[in-house]
Amino acid sequence: MFTVRINERGQITIPKELRTKAKINPKDNLEIELDSQGRLTISKKDIFSDLEDLIRRDLVSEGYSEYKVETMIPQRKRELGMALLEMSDNAESEIAKGEYSSLEELKKELDSKGQ
């Protein structure tokens, strides 16, 4: 357990040992939640929480209610996961057939289009 003090500006410093163990780096985003008993929970945002935020915003923009959005997120995550697996399978198939470009080839192509 680590104890930290809040400064006059409402900031805390996360001890180096804890940052190292949690793999927290400068500019990482953290989420802070307050539970029903007044406890704070801090967690490192990862790509999955970012994707959930994007899914949530997409559903809200489609006009779904807040309650409906929360019930639809798991299904949208499954759909996204299936789409990513299909993309991965397609990429593996293209690689096996030799139908791919190297990063160097892509860079040259992008450079030539930018001129």
C-alpha cells in the first residue's frame, strides 16, 4: 500500500515504485472512479477502455438512450472483436499468398504521393 498526500492544487504524486510496477508513463491517461461507499479507484486507461468510449459516443450519436447504450456496449464489443479477427485472417491469407507490401514500400508510395 502506498500513501500519498494531496497538495494545495489538488494534485497527487504517484510514487516511482508504483508507477514502475503499474507501467504508468508520462502522458498515460488514468481513470478515477468513486464507488457508492466513497472509495476512489484509479486504473490505467488502455485501448479497450478507449474503444468502449468510442462505442459509447457512437451509440449516443445514433440516438440511443443512456440506459440502452450501456446494454448495447457488450454486443458492439463482440462485433468489433469479430471484425478484427476477420481482418487478421484476411491479412494472414494475403501474406501467405505474397499479396502484401513491406513498410519500406508503403513509405515510398506515401512519399511519392506527397510530392
